[in-house]
Amino acid sequence: MSVGQTADGDLRVSAARPIVIGNWKMNGLREQLAEIRLLAGMLEGIDLRCDVAICPPATLISSACEALEGSVVKVGGQDCHTEPAGAYTGDISAEMLRDIGAELVIVGHSERRQRHGETDAIVCAKASAAHRAGLCAVICIGESEEEREQGETLAVITRQLRESVPETAPADLTIIAYEPVWAIGSGRTPTEAEIAEVHLTVRRFLAERFGEAAAQEVRILYGGSMKPSNARSILAIDHVDGGLVGQASLQARDFLGIIAEFAPC
């Protein structure tokens, strides 16, 4: 779809290639690499209309890159440090992820914001670190249940975007993932209208900060209990350019059920 606005002034939906990303979180031992190989095999020869990525735990990233060599599936990390190197025991830099074959990294996931005290400023610094290393930064945003009940969703989303997205973020290396905190792993999802409202708000913010052309290049994903049974309706919503998938990405066949929404009939 061409860049610009519709007759009523709304930004057109993205023309960027969609992407479906699997976030394994703290799940997966070496035996689970079989699921990654199975997924790659099932996607072989399919003319997909989307990109596909898996973000396994750090212990499996290198092995996943080897297992997926030559396949359409990309590999990413789940977090990175803001610095390229230094005395940061237990941390992994964006440069280290890039060095072992990763192409993207998730930053600002709600679980890290809540449990590790990551602020918008920290998320912004991590996204900048990802860009510095040549990685695509998957910047997560999302409101809590209390914030939604109080009618603060759009204000929270706008603040997170304003303070978490680097001012100089390159469109081709930036993905925004909207994950309502209360929906993650709960089996609950917002209504289609609620998802559409947030995604349009994100697109408008991107257009105001980076211009309309760049806004069309940044992919906006939905995450939060996406599974094969609800993927079709969610992925059909305007300004939804794919999904950030948790539990349903651990099994190749479940994940394929979501990816298949972008395969030719």
C-alpha cells in the first residue's frame, strides 16, 4: 500500500514486510533445538509473505544460528546490555549477540520492566546499543490492567514510545511490539477495536517523530496470548504487522499455525 493518508486523515497501514517473532523466554534446553530444526524444515520451499524469527535463551543462540543456517528463520536475543563491553558480570552486549549470528534483540519486555526495574531510559539506551551493533531492536511497550481500567492506555503507550524509542532510530532496524501486560500468558486479549486503537496511535507517533515515509517502514507487532486460534483475526487488523509470540512459539507446529497466516493459500 502506498505511503500517505486516507481520505479521513488516518495514516495508511504499513507496506513493510510483516514479521512473526517467537520469544522463548527462560525456556529451552539443547533438546529443544529439534523444534527449531523442525520449524525450518516445515518452512522450506514455502513462499512466505513474512519474516520469521526465534529468540531462544542466550544459552541456545549460537546453536540455533548453526541449526538454522541457510533457512529463512532468523535468530535473536531476549535482552542486551547498553555497553559494548566491560565489567558487567552475567550481561551480554549487543555486539556479542551480533558476533554469534543474531540479527535482532528484544528490549523493554514488560517482564524486564517489572522484575528488573528497567525504565524507559534504560530501554532507549538498549535500543540504541542494538542499533550500534547493527541489530534490529524490538522495542516492547504495553499498559498494565490497572492503567487500562483507568483509561490511561494511550497516555502510557505514548509516554513509553516518546522515552523508549531513540530519536535517531533507523526505521529498518526498529520494530515496536505492543504487549498489554495483563494479556501476556493469561489467555486474554484486548478486543480488535482496542488493538487497532493502540496500533494506530503508535503509527501516528512514528509519523510525527520520523515522518510518514519512515512510519510505514517500522513494523508494529501485537503480542500477548497470540495463538493459532486467534492469530487470523488479530493479524488482519490495520497497522498490525505481525506478532511477538510467547508460549505458542515453543512448539514448531503451534508456531507454524500462526506463521501460516502469511503463507499463500
